[in-house]
Amino acid sequence: MKTDVGGKCVDKEKMAKKAMRGDTKAYGELIHLYQEYLYSVAFLHVKNEQTALDMVSECIIKGYENIGRLREPKYFRTWMTRILLNAINDYYRKNPVCAVYEDACLAITESPNAGISPEEKIDLYQAVDALPPRYKTIIILQYFENLKISEIAFALDIPEGSVKAYSHRAKEKLRQYLKEDYLYV
């Protein structure tokens, strides 16, 4: 897939192939292309800027150490997503009580979005955060990061049918959570 970066066209798949052969510059360029995406996924999970940055750093290091294990260069982004999600899961295993909303609420209320009040955004983020971990991950990847079902299935190492089923169940739970005052009862 080609992307326009700084006025020049970049073939991400070719870059991934170079990185797989040990080209550190190519790996660095790929990370540069995906750093905002990785941070966004991490932040939506951990709700804390510094922790999200730590998770991304850990992901980048593990990705670099294991780039030779990537089988398909076209799946570099989803492969990195899988590494990031594993780092986040490890973090939660080590720190089970981590529901920090201060950074998230600040970021939500400062970002303009037509037609959605800051209170509605906070309710949505709280509802997503209240989902079981598997559902939460799928909703974040599907609706916040716009990954395709096939990419999510690859990142989570589950069948596409399971992704669809989890997505449907997650949306049902979100509908329940977002009913008037459901989160505050």
C-alpha cells in the first residue's frame, strides 16, 4: 500500500520487507508512519498519556526485536497492533486497578467534534471502558481506529466470524450502557 508522506510516495509493504531483512531505517520510517495510530489505540485502552506512551515504546521495542517473525509485510500495522495489545494486557495483569479518567476527560472535552457534547463523549468513553476487555478492544479497533474485520481478526488471532459476533454483542451492551442514566445507577 502506498502512502503520500511529506510529498513523496511511500510503499509500506516494501518498507516492511526491508525492515524484515534488518533495515533499521525502514523500521523507523514505518514506526513514524504508525506512531499516532499506536498511541491512539494505547490511550483508548489505558486512559493515561504516560502509560500509553510507555505501552507504545514497549511495542516498538518488541516489534524491532521480533520483526523477523512477521510473515506478511502487508500486515505490519496489524502485527504491531497485536504486539501493542499484548503489552496492554500484560500491563493490566500487573496493575489490575487502572481506571484513570482525568487525562481522558481532558482530551475528550478539548477535542472539537460536531454535534457531540463533551458530556456525551465522556459517556461514550465510559461505556466503551465498561465493556469486557475483548469487546472493548474490538470496538476501539473497529470504530475508533477504522480497522477492517479481517485486520482485527489477524491482530487478535481469532476468526472473522468471532470478531463480527463480538462486535454485535459489544454494540448491544453499549446500547444498554448508554440508555439514560444507566452508567450512573
